[in-house]
Amino acid sequence: MRRYLYIGLLLLAALTVEAQDSTQQAHVDSMESSVIASVDSMVVPAQAADTIVKDTKARPKISPPPAIEDIISISKVFWSLVFIVVGYFVLQFLTRLLYLLAEKSTKYRITIKGFVPVLRILGWVMVIFIVIVGVIQPPIATVLALSASIGVAVGFASQDILKNIFGGITILFDRPFKVGDKIQASSHYGEVVEIGLRSTRIVTPDDSLVTIPNGELMNQSVSNSNSGETNCQVVAEIYLPENVDMPKVRKLATEAAQVSKYIYLNKPIAVLFAHGMNEEKRYVKMKIKAYVMDVRNEFAFKSDMTEIVMAELIKEGILG
């Protein structure tokens, strides 16, 4: 009996140990499942974080604005002034050199002087380009923003100046006249001595310097006497009696005009007549059209031609 009791106790103990082992195994399995679930739950945020990083990389980076000392410094201001001053003196030297060369050649005077305005504009564009790109070296965004701001400010504040500048650029490219030409603009007539971006300067026969804004020149008719050539037509007027012998006078006037030292003989001489009346008195107006060799001698030629022709007419008894 005692023997069976021992056997039963042993079986009960074995069942108890097996039950405990099963319980422990179930607990271990449960812990493993929890750990795996936790790891899985951690993997998902990692993937999401990776996606966020990729999205962040795909977006353009917004760089902070540059500091003012990175754009403008004492050294940059110094070298900018150096280039501007050197450019100014170089352009002045080249301009004076071209003017000296032009004055020594009557044939090419107007052609050489025509390069002066173009040289000035190209020279200053080059100086500004060197200062901005080579010395200051601002960021492109800063240049665009500053250009837009300056453009708006200048557009509202100086419309007349801009109109004159655009007029000057149009004159340089369209070339209705050049430096050295004789032009008639409004009530002013004279030789063009300078074409600037804002205005054009001419010297009148009485040696007065007249400055005309380019905007006005673009909005009115401009008469060009020589159109880039050194010679131009000169008209002298002489009043004669009504009963004058016109064929004879035409011949005398033509021969007399040819004697002048200023005449340009490669172009024809024309003598025209027209009837007129002044205070019930009839007369004949004679126009002698001839070409002067140098436009600067226009008025000297006109006076010389008139004097020579009248002397011949008086000599022939046509004029008293």
C-alpha cells in the first residue's frame, strides 16, 4: 500500500513539474511574441523616418541671406573706386586721342568722331561689368532683387532721363546724324560736337554751344546737311532787276562760283531763278547752289561765293 502511495506521489510530482514547464514555455513564447511585435512596431517608424528624410532631401534647400559684410567690404569699395577712376581716365585719353586724329584728317574726321560715343558706352559697360562681376561678386539673387528695386525706383523717379537715354541709344544705332554733321533741330542749326546718352550738343554759326535733350530730337524732324560726308550744299541768294538777262547771269554766276577756294568741284553747280515782289516792285531772286569742300567752311564759302558773283555782275554792268 505504502508502495503504491509512493508511486502516486512520484506521478503527481512529475505532472506538476511538467505543468510548470509548460507554463514557463508558454510564458517564454508570450515574451518572444511581445518582443517581435515591439521590433515590428519600431521598424515602421524607421521606414517612415527614412521616407521623411528622403522627402527632405528632395526639397530645395533655402540658404540664409548673405551677410552685408560678405557683399560690401572696405577692400571691395577701394578696388571698385580704383577701377572706376582708371576707367574714367582711360576713356578720356582715348576720346582725346580720337579727336586729335580726327582733326588731322579732313576726309575721315566725321567717321573717326562717330566712334567716340560708341567707345564711351562700351567702355563704361565694361567698367561696370568688371566692378560687379570681378570685384563685388554679389549673389545672383541679390543682383536680381537689387536690379528690380532700382528699376522700379528709377522708372518712377526719372522718366524724362530714361526717355533721353533711350533716345541717345536710338540715335547711336539708327544714326540719323553723327558727330561732325551739320544738322537743323527746331530753331537751332550747327555742327554736332557730342552725342551723349542724355543729350546732344551742337555748335551754332555764332559759336554758341547748344545742348538738346535726346528725347526732343526723337520727337521732331531733324535736317542733316551732309549725312556723314565732309562736303555739303551751300545756297547763296542774290536779288536782281526784273529785266535781267537770265542766261547770261547764269553763265557768269557759274563761272564765278568755280573760282572760290572753298568749292567742291566733284558735284555740280546749279543756278535757279524765281520772280518776287516787294512793295509793288518786281525783282528776280537768283539762287546759286554749290558744294563746299569742308562743312566747317560753309559760311565762309557762302560769303566768298556771293562776293565773287556780285563783283562779276557789277563788272558786267548788270548790277549798279
